[in-house]
Amino acid sequence: MECKITQMSKFAAAILKNSQTGTVHSVYRKTINIEFDSGLLALQAEYSPLSPISLITALNETSMESLGLSHGTAVYISESSIIIQSHTFFFDFSEITDLAFSPSLTPPALQKLNTNLESILRTSATGGFDSIFHVYWNIADSLPSLILEGASNYITRAYHFIQREDYPSAASALTRLIGLGTGLTPSGDDFLCGVLAGLLLIGKADSDFALCLKEEVNSCLHNTNDISRAFLICALNNQFSLAVNSLCLPSSETDIKKSFMEIGHSSGFDTLCGVFFIVNILKY
């Protein structure tokens, strides 16, 4: 079978250029994760949301499921294709999207974004980290799980440490979220990716707090799974999904909600929670 890779990020292209072989890491309904020495990439079905590690194919979900690939299968890279058993995925390095996040938002634009995010999170119901904000806003009486109670405690501690400008302690509290939660990308990791994106949005990616947080996250990457670790590494390198990048653009509440709803069951909104938290706490 032959298939074209229709979309990839500049980050993913760099991994392909530096790789000759790899192995199938894991297989899911719409995704085949491939592990290379220089990083993990994800072959995904058509119309999947674009992330820094995505290789979006022209295959629909049913075709992806029928490939019959399994963990440990050898993967070979040529100048323009990925070969897995009898399947060849062709790519063109001229068809890439730069997902490096380098926003420059004015205070009014940030205020508008913040208003949209609060409105989205007040009405969301994923059962993820949005539940923490629902309790804070008195929308809900209690959190639905011990995991979320623990996460809420870490976030609250981080908030108070940041208020006191005790950035090492704040960073330490936030990195306790790494690996916290269920699913391919635990909610705590998604939240932290949102925090790192939020620091870029408010122009404080090189602040004392940001530097402390990045150092702590980097030292705790082993506390989560391989797939989520790949996204955290991307975030540390200012590489985020197309949905996160769209936050730099004038977007309606409806558009923002739609783009983040497409990212997993709660992952997209967990990321928005991280963005909202940091934009509010540091007051842009």
C-alpha cells in the first residue's frame, strides 16, 4: 500500500531528516506512534489536529485501523518516504507547517483572549482540569476524583508561591502535575503545556519563573509516559499544536472552543486551563 503524508510540522521534518530507522512504538485507532533516536512521531488519520509530532496521512480512520501494524515493527526512512512492512508513506519536505510559537499580543488582545477562555471553561464539562476551575468559581461543589483534588492542591500552592515570588517552589509544585491523570497524555502534562504556552503569550517566556519552570520540567520528564513526554519536550522548545498557535490570531470564542475540542477527550481543554491560569496569575 502507498499513501501520502499531507501535512507535518517543521519540528517533525527535522526528526525525519535526522533518522534512518525506527520502530513502531504503539498503535491506536487513528494513530501509529513511531520512535526514532531523535524523537517520537505520530502517523495520523486524515483531518487529525496538527501537532508538532504529527504526520497527517491521506488515510481515513478505517484504513488506518486495517494496516495491521504492531509494537516493535521496524521502520525505515528514505529521502522521501517512511516504509513499514509493505506500507509506504510518501512525504515532501516542502509541505511543512512551522508550529514554533512566538506570539506578540497587545494587552487588549490578551484581555479579549482571557475573556474568551474564561467563558469557554465556565461552560465546559470534560471532567478534566476544568473541574478545578468550576469549584473555584462555585459552579460545582466538589471535585470528581482524588487525582483532581491533588492537582488542585498543587496548582493552589503554585499560585501562592508565585504571589510571593518564590519561583523555585512554584515550579516544583507545578511539576508535581507531570504524569498526573489518565490517558495518552495525562491532564497534568497538558496543563503544563498550556502554562508554557501562556508564558509565551504574555511575553514572559524568559522570566525568572519561566526559567525555573522549564528547568524543573526538563528534570522531571521521566515521570510521565513516552507520548506525553514528547509533547512536553515540544513545549520546552516552543513547539505547540496548530490550535495553540491559533490563539495568537483574532479568534472568536466559538472558533477557539471548536479547535480545542478536537484534541482528545479533555486534553485540549486541560491545555486551555494552563493558558488561562498563567495569563491570569501573571496579569499579562
